[in-house]
Amino acid sequence: MTEPTATLDPRFSDPASSATPWTETQRSLADAEIFWITTVRADGRPHVTPLVAVWLDDAIYFTTGAAEQKAVNLQVNPQVVLTTGCNAWDSGLDVVVEGSAVPVTDDARLAQLAAAWSTKWDGQWRYEARNGRFHHEDGGEALVYAVRPRKVLAFGKGTFTQTTHHF
């Protein structure tokens, strides 16, 4: 991925601030333990739920059960928004990622992702890649999706900034 163009929105930024660098935004995505995903139901209503995800090779990867609402929604509309950050008012960085969720079914890629999940959470999330899905030790399975950002918003707090990273 080429580095995106970063634009500071002066309407929502402190006068002396500067755009959040892409490297800082990427670090927030990589370090995040929880994301909130927004999908759209067939009737147009939004659906929001928390999930764990991995930032790897310029994409966010997440899992879902085939019968879960987000998976049902993605069959009709792949457009998603993923958000992460903190609840503090005057510190931290909140990040919003817009893109399309694309199924990942290649077992070799899924094996790489399973290793990334295990590493990120010290072995608490363990998957086996098989038959185009993640498989849990308890016998359950999960679909895996990749979201390559189209647009990323980074909201700096303390020194308030709103940066848009365009791809």
C-alpha cells in the first residue's frame, strides 16, 4: 500500500495542530484490542457490535460466525465502518476505517492470520485454518474478512485534530 494522503480538517482541529501521521494511525490500528464494526442490514438499519481484529499488511481482519447478524448483513452489503480508540476526552487517538469487507478463504493466508491472532493475544485466540475458515478448538468455525481502507479518520484528543487519510 502506498502511504495515504493526510489532510487536516481545520474546522475540527486546534489552530496550531498538524495532521496525525499515518505511522501513528497505523500503530493505533495494530495495537487496538477492540474494534466496533458497523454493518448495514438488508432493510437499511445499522448494526454495531464489538469484535477483536488484527491489522496486518495494510488491512484489518476480523471473524464472525456464518449465522451472526454481521455475516448476514455482509452477504447483502459489504460496506463497513470499523472504529477503535478510547473513552478519554482529552487524550488518545480514535480511528475510523471505511471500506469493504472481503471474505478471506485461502488456507495459507488464513494460517498466517491465525498465527497473528495467537501472537497478538498471547495465545488466548487460537484458530486452525482449514477449508477456507478458522476452526476453534471447541469445534466451532468462523468466517474471516479483510477490510482494506478506502478512507481513515484519525481524531486526536488533548490537542484536538481531525485527520483524513485518503487512499
